[in-house]
Amino acid sequence: MNNRQQLKKKIDNQVKRIKKAEHDDRPNLPSIGTLGLVMVLPVIAGVYLGHWLDDMVEGYSTHWTLSLLFAGLVIGIFNVYFLIKD
């Protein structure tokens, strides 16, 4: 085989892989990572904000922390739903 034929064969193989990947329905790793991030970030933000608000109140309180943890969880679930929906 000469160089031109080898190059054509490599390009054909890459085109086949790209077409196969376009029709493959499995989620790829970056999209799974994005889903995790979209789910976890609102939860973490809610916990930190709730903890900060609870520190402002005298005595031991977890009212804001638990409330904003739940709110972050709900927001994270909606984020994942809307990201997957498209």
C-alpha cells in the first residue's frame, strides 16, 4: 500500500467511527459529569447558605440548613430533568 491508500483507509475508518457514535444512544462521560454537577451544586450551595444563616441565629439551629438542603435537592432534580429532556 502506498501512503495515499493508507491515508484513505484511516479516514474511512474515522468516518465510520463518527457515524457510529452519532447513532449510539449511550450517554458519554462528559454528559454524565455535567448531570452530576448540575445536581450537586444547588444542594451544596443550599447547605452552605443555610449553615451561614443558622450561624446568624442565637443557639443551635438547623432550620435553614435543612430547608435549603431540601430546596437545593428539588432545584437539582429539576435541572437534571430539563437537561435530559432535550
